[in-house]
Amino acid sequence: MNRGDFDLEQCSDADLLRAHVNGNRWAFTLLVRRHHDRMAAVAYRTMSDPQEVPDALQDAWAKAHEMAAQFRADSQVSSWLHRIVINSCLDRMRRSRVRAAKLVAEIDTQLPNPTDRARDVDLAIALNRALRLLPEEQRRAILLVDVEGYTVAETADILGVATGTIKSRCARGRLKLSVILRSLRTPV
């Protein structure tokens, strides 16, 4: 995608954001393309109603578009976008007075052959249910660190808390998960 004076495909995310702020009308589009799938996955795991996800994502992308000039570059653009998506989802959930967050979209649509993976599906469903039983703060920390693969520092930045807080939320959440999932363990 060569739009303007340079090849946007070769630009870093931060460069794309700067190009957008400086008036390049293609830069933000490319940024959205790069990050849409991951941000959609975050939104689906955060929202309690999957039908609300497209609207929450649209709100998040609009917010990122208008706030691009305020990006401070003290974190990665992906972390900044992640935080905007999570906040957009939480705002939408608050407005609709929904308290619980749904973690995973329908598992059956994601598996190519559900018959061959029945045990995996059972485990995924049990894990999904167990995660829903965790307090929201612990669930979000575990999702970002253990599922999405963010570092503790990136997760702290995304959620706006100290790294020690993320470590303790993950530790407490993992302990609770182990107790909840103990019934799934088969005796050796």
C-alpha cells in the first residue's frame, strides 16, 4: 500500500499513527487492518453479549482515530489500542448495566471438526465457566497475560495499574482456577 510519499506497509505502528495525525488518510486504515483481528478477540472475551462487540469495536476505533494525537509513545501502539478496546467494551457494558463479561465466542464455530476434539471442547467449556467465576479484575489480568500473551508490564499499562497488582491478580486468579478445575483432573 503505497499512499503518499512512502510505503505505509513498511512503517511501524507508531509511524502509522504519526502519519495519520499528520493527515495521511491511509495510515489509520492500515493500522486498523493490522490490529483488527486481535482487538476483536479482546472485545469478544471482554463483552458479555457478543452482539454488542461490533458496536464496541466501532466505538473503540473511532476513539483511537480521534485520540491519535494524544498517543504518548511510552507504550506500544498495540497496548494503547488494547486499552481503548477494553475501555470501550466496559463503557458499553456499564451503559447496558451488564455485570458479567463473556470470555469466548461460540467454541463450536471455531473448531474444524468438533467430533475429533470433544475432549478439548469439554475442557474449553469448563475453563470458560471457571474463568467466569473469577472476580473481573483477576479474569482480565489472566486473559491478558495467559491468553493474549501480554507481559505483566504491558498488562499493567493496559489496565492502568501497577505491575505488582497484575502479578497478585494473576496469582490469586490462578489459585482460584486450580481449585475450581480440580474436579476435572482424573486420578492417575
